[in-house]
Amino acid sequence: MPGTFVGWVTYLSRRLGTVPPLPAPVQIEWIEDKGTLIVMCPERFTVSNPEHIALAEQVQDQLNRAGLLKPIQPQG
């Protein structure tokens, strides 16, 4: 089963848990009582930029350790 991965912009439902503090330049925006929007960086995120990849790996690791990136489960 595939895991869940972060991208340039990632939304996590509030029911998954609390998003931990993340490194700059990551922006965390709370969407009312629904969840959290994580914006990796203000400029366009590209896989050809090693800084972007390193940041994404760091954020992914932190969110995994917080138990927020669980594999997608089929409905039904």
C-alpha cells in the first residue's frame, strides 16, 4: 500500500493530530477547525533543487514521527 507524501502544498485533516513545528521556510496555516495547510516554500517547489528535496525529506520525517502520514486506506 502506498504511503502519504508531502508536496509543495500539503493538507492534513485535524483528525490526524497536531502538526509539530516545522523548519523555515515552511509555512503552517490552520484552516478553521478542519485541518492544517503546509506550504513547503514560497517559491515554486522543484525536484531539481536539492534544497527543496532536503527540506521535503526533513518535513516528511517530522510528520512521520508525529504519526501524521499514515498509508492511505481504501474505503469500504
